[in-house]
Amino acid sequence: MSERVLRVGMLGCGNVGAAVIRLLHEHRDDIQRRAGCHLEVARVAVRDLAKRRDVPLDASRFVSDPMEVVEDLDVDIVCELIGGNEPAGSLVLAAFDRDKPVVTANKELLATRGRELFDASDAKGLDLYFEAAVGGGIPLIRPLKESLTGERVRRVLGIVNGTTNYILTRMTDDGSSFDDALREAQRLGYAEADPGADVDGHDAAAKCSILASIAFNARVVASDVFREGISRVTTEDIEFARRLGYVVKLLAIAELDDTERIAVRVHPAMIPATHPLASVRDAFNAVFVEGEKVGELMFYGRGAGGDATATAVVGDLITVARNLVADARGIGCTCFYERTIRPMVEMTGQYYILLRVEDRPGVLAEIARVLGDNAVSIKSVWQEGTGRDAQLVFVTHRAREGAFQQAVAELHALQAVEEVRSVLRVEAEE
Amino acid sequence: MSERVLRVGMLGCGNVGAAVIRLLHEHRDDIQRRAGCHLEVARVAVRDLAKRRDVPLDASRFVSDPMEVVEDLDVDIVCELIGGNEPAGSLVLAAFDRDKPVVTANKELLATRGRELFDASDAKGLDLYFEAAVGGGIPLIRPLKESLTGERVRRVLGIVNGTTNYILTRMTDDGSSFDDALREAQRLGYAEADPGADVDGHDAAAKCSILASIAFNARVVASDVFREGISRVTTEDIEFARRLGYVVKLLAIAELDDTERIAVRVHPAMIPATHPLASVRDAFNAVFVEGEKVGELMFYGRGAGGDATATAVVGDLITVARNLVADARGIGCTCFYERTIRPMVEMTGQYYILLRVEDRPGVLAEIARVLGDNAVSIKSVWQEGTGRDAQLVFVTHRAREGAFQQAVAELHALQAVEEVRSVLRVEAEE
């Protein structure tokens, strides 16, 4: 067997980084057979040199300046696990400058500066791998980018944020409020002290743009993605969903429409309780892919966690090492096309609306007129309670988002409507 | 863009082959960008030259002698879709002899002569890809072989045969008998006129051995796999399963035990109704992968059908073409280790037993003694009916297969037992 050694320079050594170092050590024999060389961690940049870390690596390998790792002549492959836009972006570009391939798990960076990074890696013919950026340990990027090349993907529908899925699972199973479920998620380490990136859908939007870029071979950035978080979802909505045969999930949806425009959105939605995504519980992730020929595929697993994510990073490191040994390069940027992003108002979908209304004759007629005037047709309606507690629940047929939002604005203004309590999209085949 | 052309020689042009030719034609621009070259079908070997085929290809490209395709100097890549052991095996070896990489969907060939084929391809440094051999259009081989290289897989649990899953779904949902469900599957084209390969588990066993070989990096052949079909599963078993909170599925199970031996088996089993595989219905396939670090992953989709399977074949053709253009080679055989196959009698598992018994005092004690004497401990038991219809249903705790089979043999001999109506394995975490 080859005794060649390739050296990895790590940027960051948090949960994932430490798990990567442990995996590279524990599986070193397997890895040598797979990569055709030894993979050794040469240098690790960390913020706090004093911190004790549970990794099989001598303290002398740690440095505090990440650029030192990138510039180290001993480092053959750079593994970026710092996260965020900067300094991560500059460090990755500096690695390419020095002819070093990069493995990263940085969804935010890829979702905002993917084109710049791929231009730099393609210009140098260097690998840029990022399996861990979406879905943690679930193989997603490689299947989409390499296995499904014979297919045209029309739609990707995923639960890609474990924190929000955990919160919605608690609300569904235990009847917890959003606030209580969030506190529970924080207690268990599923949610950050500042939970905005997760609950407001930023994390899911970044992942959505990455999946869309690969699925539709056109660059999509995070800011292209329509985004709505889960903080306004109530236990009442979840209970009405249950009665209607639905489950509420935070979905990342990327679609290629008939005119080859891309629609990308992240928002809570009701999906049929029989849909495979409905049974994805707790912090699990799952991505549903619909292709023209292959039909429906689903990839399911743990979307986060140091160990799970580390398996994806190590898989990428092995591939990059194998390519270096073979003097070859893996697949580069596959955004071959320029495509337009379809504005959200042009989307068509079904909606659920919950209204608190005056309890008097004629109210339903007034509301129905507003919906009808905006070409929103009603699929089902029922009334709950009476007097001051009178509520109306509507589910619409497919309507245009713009028209629907106009209808909601008019409902707000209607005297008969005391409150528009909730509006949720319904993702179902009519 | 490159105007280089690589030429594919097809062996076989059935449902999958015709769909491959159509896909290569329809997606030719996409494919050129992905592969870095044009992919053209140069020659197709078919059994019946007179048969009309719905493919965008001139009749002059068809020949009746498959060796003519392999030997054609114009053919750069051989795509084997004949199936079966021979002549497919000789043709694939002949392709390697002539320095041509091969894409195949032939599970039977890989499951019986995988080592021979990989030895030949490795010796020549030629690609051998076979994504379509397991799970039709579901990306499985590449994720297991390339994405999960950073992981140690401990267990693979799958529904890999669409025909039997369709039959069991009909039996479960409609209460159909096995015979009626089989006839329905045949009417819909899901089952062959001679259904043995599917219902007796041969197809699943071949796929199980392929998955095990990749997951555990050691060669496993079809005959290593313990195999039991579904023809003895009754509606009664399915009804008892339902009452116990289980669903009956034909499972392919590959495990690496604590001593690093491989256990491989295909048989009908009860799985908890809450398990993700329980909701895999009709002709769909799904494979559950359990890794040390990544936890549980699932891959789900259409496991058969010409179009779905063709997407996997075309994905492989694109990869092989890309490698030829780059003068590189994809990953070869990954069976790095020699591992022992654990005999089925050493397996431990839970069991369900349905007995017709004499309705008199002391019967339960006699049966319980036989089980106890063989170290099979009872988890639950109930009695159904009385008099000549008296039945006993047992579910055991984990027991050793050998001991359990001995107990069943002794139950057969027991006067109190009029009939051992059913025995099924129960796959659950105790």
C-alpha cells in the first residue's frame, strides 16, 4: 500500500472539527485504503489555544492564526469549519491562491459567495467539496451533483433545519407552545441562545439556495429565497392542521417552473399527514427530490451533530485526497445556466386562514366576497365557537400568492374580521 | 465547450435500455456539459432485430451479436443491460479485455461474480459502475461507496424488491390473499409470469450481497445470504402483526457483528409500524443504513421501472465519460477485507409463532416448557378461539436462531400442537 502522506490543515476545532480529527485518527487504516494515502492533521487553527480539546493531537499542532494554516507549506488540503462569511471566505480564497483544495461545511458562505468560490476553484482546477453544508451526515450533495446527472430535477422539498423541526415536533406531540418548545430545544442544545438563524429560517434559506443551485444547475443565493420563520405558528394552527389531516413543518422548497424559472422559498407549511416528510420527527432532516423520470426520492437522516456532520467532512477529505493522489479533479461548479428567480407573488398555492370574526349573519358572505373578488376560491370552511370566540377556518384551492396576499390585506380591513389570527401555506397535490 | 464524442455500445434494449437511449438523446446538451463530451449511442445489440422500438436511433445501429458491439472499435464504453449470468459475464470481461469501461445494471452477475469482474477492471484500471443494480433510480451505491467513506456502517436494512413489497402492501391494505395479490401484481406488470425470482427472495438476496459487499468492504456473494420468500405469509399473520403494532415486510438485512463477521439474510419480518420502513408502500424501495457516527440514514424511491432505472445508468455513463475525458478513473473495488459470514443459526432475534393447539388444560405449560428448555423466553402470548379453532400467538424475547429452530422442531412433534401455522422473525429493538 502507498505510504504517501497528505496533510490536512483545519480551520476551526469545535464540535465538528474535533469529531473530524478523531475520525481521521480512529479510521486511519480504512482511510488509507480508500484514499490511497495517509491523511494526517498537520495544523489546526483555533480561537482559544488554552481550551482543552478531546482530540488525539499534540498541542504543538494548534495555532491561533488561521492564515498560518493556509500558508503552511506542509498543508495539502484545507478544511474550513469556522463558519460564517468572514474570515472564512478570505481563507478559502487564500487556500485556492496557494493551490490547495478545500473541504468546507460552511452553508452561509456557499449560499452567499458560491459563485466567487467556484470561479476561484475552477480557475485553478482545485476541488471544493461541501457535503456537510446541507443535511449534516446525509449524503445529499454528491447524489444530487453526481448520481442524478442523468435526470432533470423539477422540485426539491426538504426539512433541512433540525432545530425548528424539533420545536414543531414538540408543539405537535406535546401541545407545547412555541416558547416552551424553544426553551426545551435550548436546554437540549438543539437551539442556540440566540435562536434567530434557525427559527427565522435563515439557516434553511441558505441550505435551500445551495440545493437549488445544484438541482437546477444555476446559481441561487440565500437572498433569492423567500423566507418566513416559525415563531408565529401556534398550537391552535397545529391542532387545526391535525383535524384537516395535515402536519405543520418548516419546509425549504425549490422548484423549476414550466418556463424554467426557479422558485425558492422557506416557510412553515401544512403537509398531508400521509406525506413521507410528515413522519420526519425531532431533529431529523429529510430531503424529497422529484425528478422527471425517477419520480420521488427521499434522503433521510441526522441533519446535525458533530459526529454525524464529521462523517460527511471526512468523506469529502477522502475524495479530495484520492483525487490529489490520482492527479485528477472531482466535479467542479455545475451551475451551467443562468436562470431567473420567480417572484414569490407569482407563486400559486393553497392556503389556510384562521380568522376571529363577528358572530352575526352575513359575515361569511362578506369574507367569501373578498376572497372571490381576488380569485381565491374556497375549498373548505368551518366555524368554531360562537359570540366573541367565533372563529372561521378556511382552506383555499390553489390561488396566486399575490392575489391571496391582497385578499388577506382586505380581510384585515374588513369590519366583520376582528383578527386575522393565522395564515399558513398548504403544500398538497389538489 | 468540448466537441469530443464518446461512443456507447449497448448490450440489450429492453425497457431500461430504450429509456437510456431516449435520455441520452433528450438530455444531450446537459450531458455534454456534465461529461465534458458528447455521448452517442454507437451500436446496440438486441435479440430480435425485427422488433419495433421507440428510440431515436437509426435501425442501422442495431445488431444481433452482442460481441460485435464489444469488439466495435468505435465503442468507447460498454453498457450491459442483458441481465443474468451468461452471456453477460463473458461480454463484460471481453469489454475489459479491449480496454473499455463498463456500466451495468446486472445485480445477478455482480452478486455471483463480483470479485472476478472487479479483479479484471482493477487490473486494467477501468471503471465498472453499477448504480442501477440496487434500488433502481435511488442513489445508493455511490453514497455508500463514496460519501460514507468516513463512516463505519454497522447495519443495512432494506426493502429492495418492489414486487414483493407491492404484494405485501395489497395484503395489508386490502386483506388480499397472497395468491390474489400476486395475480394483481402480475396484471399490473410488477411481477413476472414466473414470479419465483421475486417472491422467493432471489432478487433481494442478490441486492443484499451487493449492499453488504460495499457497506462492509468485503466480498459477499448471493449464496452467502440466508433466504426465505413471502409465499407462506398469510393474511392472518398480517392481521396479528397489526394487532401487535407491526407491519410485515420482506427485508434484506446485512449486519457486521461485534467480531466483525458479516450476517446477511432476506426474509419476511414484522417491523414496528412506527419504523420509517413500515410506511414504504407499493412498489417503492427504501434502504436504511446505520452507521457508528452518522446514526440512521434512509434512502427512498422507486426501485424499478425503465425510466427510473435509466436515470441511474445514465448517471453512471456520464461519470465514466467524465473520467475518460480526464484520463482518470473512478473508485474501484472497495472490498479491502476478507470477512467471515456468520451462520444463520448463530443469529439472535425475536420471533412470532402462531400455533393451532388442542384446547385442554396444560397445553400452554407444555409449549412453554419446550420453549424454555431451548432458552427461548416468551415476551407475550395470547389465545384466539376455542375448541378446534384454538390458536396460540407467541412473541419471544431475543433468542438464538439455532435454539429457536430446535424449539420449533420440538413443537411440531408435540401432541398438543396440531399445527405450527406460522413463524416470522420480528425486527425490533427490545
